[in-house]
Amino acid sequence: MTIMSMINGHTPVFQCIGDAYIKRDAQRFYYAYKLCIRARTDLNSLHKYLINRYNFNRLVCAELLRKARVK
């Protein structure tokens, strides 16, 4: 799954964030997460989706965001 498929509308944003989270791809996770923030997505619904499907942990989320900002 690539960012281009998300831009073309073939992949939902939540699914892209989950895929980046599983693979621990900091840059992809950061860009997709920021896209949700800019679109004013309800982050509680995003976190519930990620917890249910991808075993999401907010500490790992913060670590990925921090890691992406450093680069």
C-alpha cells in the first residue's frame, strides 16, 4: 500500500495509518496522521479503529511521531 493509492482514493486513510503503524514506518505514519489532523478528523474514532484492528498503543504512536519529526 502506498501513499499514491491513498491520494487516488483506493485506500482509506485509517487503513494507511494502520499499515504504517504495523510496519513502524515513521514517515508514512506521520504524514497520514497529520492529514487526519488537518482534515479535522475525530481522533478518538481514529484511535478506536486502530485499537480494534491493529493493537494500537498511544506510547508507540508518540514515539513514531517524535521519530518522524527528528528526520
